[in-house]
Amino acid sequence: MNVETSQEKEVSYQRLAGSFTGSRSDPIEMIKSESSGVETRNDQDVRAEDQSESLCMKNFNKILIALGFVAIVTVFSVIAIVYKDSILLASSAYISYMRNHKFYCILIYGAAYIVLTPLCVPLLLIMTFGAYSFTQIYGYWLGFLIFVLLDYFCTIVGSLISFWNSRYLFRNCVQGMIQSKPKLRAFSLALSNNSIKMVALLRISHAMPYHLLNYMCGVTTMSSLNFTLGNLSAILGHVPTIYILSSISDITSGEDPLGPWIFVITAIGVIFMIVIIFKYTKAEIDSTMESVELQNLRDEELAS
């Protein structure tokens, strides 16, 4: 009995050993695979946390920018309300002085426009001040015509100075900003490939901020001549805006027979035109960027 029992135990041990060695994998390998799976899951969790943190930081930065803009507008609004009488008195004194020195008005405004453009002062603020001043000094239609021509000239000169500043003074800074943003990097390549058409469409549609376009074009392979030729279309985008800004003083004085309705009608027409041009510009930009990406892929395949 004892002999059979010992033999049965040996057989059972052998079967048990065979089950571990044959039908199952090595326990050490199982532990390694499990640990590697845990590490992979941990890496994925870490990447997901990093992505969520970066997204939260981007949203937080956007909120800060929005709050900063609201704060600036609030501060200027409070200043305008508190010092309303002083501002109106200074404005009337400025208008009366410029009416007696009309040629100085053109020189002062033109010089200020050209100097402030490379400093990235908001263009709408400069245009609002100029449209109001020229219509008050020269009358509505003559002031409107003079300001359109002056604005056109100053826009081309000021944007060209910004272009040169980006190319010769701040090239490394602007290139670093563009290289850190994949969309801006692809967009700069699109500007280099079809420079005149792209600049012209962007000026008309206002699809890109005015100052950003000036400095982006400066670090591309675009020539100064092509940049200037593209800027010639800026008058098509500025004339409707100048007309609306010039109508503000005309509406407030009650001289326009349609009153505030002319402002509303013009604004709706301008917005409709900008939306149509913006859609066409976006389609052109997308097609240009796709062609640039395909060309880059072909160049990489040829290089490899």
C-alpha cells in the first residue's frame, strides 16, 4: 500500500510539474509581463494627465487674456466717464486748432500712424480717431476722401516698416514664436509659396490680425516687393470701415437724413461682404496649406 501510494504521489507531482512547465508559461515571465503592462498603463495615465493639464493651462491663459481685455476696456471706460468734460474740452480745442492748420493735421496724423503701426497699436483705434478728426475738420465727404487716401498710404508704409523690423531686428524672436506653433509654421510656409495672393486676401478679409501678418511675412522668403503688392488690396477692406467710422460723427450731429439707420445698413453690408470674402480666403488658405504639406512629404520621400 505504501509503495503504491508513494508511486502515485510521484506521478501526481510529475503531472503537476508538467502542467507548470508545459501548458503554462514561466511564472517569472508572467510577473514581468504583468509589470510591463502596469508600466504601460501608468505611462498612458501620465500622458493623459499631462495633456489634460496642458489643456487646462491653455484654457486658463485664454481666460486670463479675456479678463485682461475686459479690465482694460473697463479702465478706459471709467476714465472716459470720469473725465468726460475734460476730454470733450481737449477734443474741441484740438479740432479748432486743426481747422486753422489743416495741413499740419495731415502731417501729424500721418507721422503718428506710421510710427504707431510697428508698435502694434490697435489699428481700429487709430482709424477711429482719424476718421472723426478729418470729418470734423474738412467736412464729411472731403474729410472721408482725404482720410481714405492718407490711411491707404500710411497702411502700406507702416506695414512695410513692420515687415523690415521682423526681418532684420526681431527675426529670431518671431521665428521662435512661429516654430512653437505648428499651425503658424504651416501658415508661414503657405505665405512663402503664394505670397501676393495670400497677403491680398488676408488684407481684404481681415482673417488674420493686421500686425501679426506684418511680422509673420517678415520671416518668410517673401520679398518686400511682393509684400507691398499684396498690401495694395488693403484699401478694399479699409474703405467700408472708414465709412462706418466717419458716419459716427455725422449721425451724432443729426446731419444724415437716415439717421442711425445708415450706420446699421452699412454695418450689415460690410459684415456680409467680410463673411463671404473670409470663407473664400479660408478655402484658399486650406488648399495652399494642403499643397505645401504634400510637397513637404514628397521632398521627405525623395530625401529618404
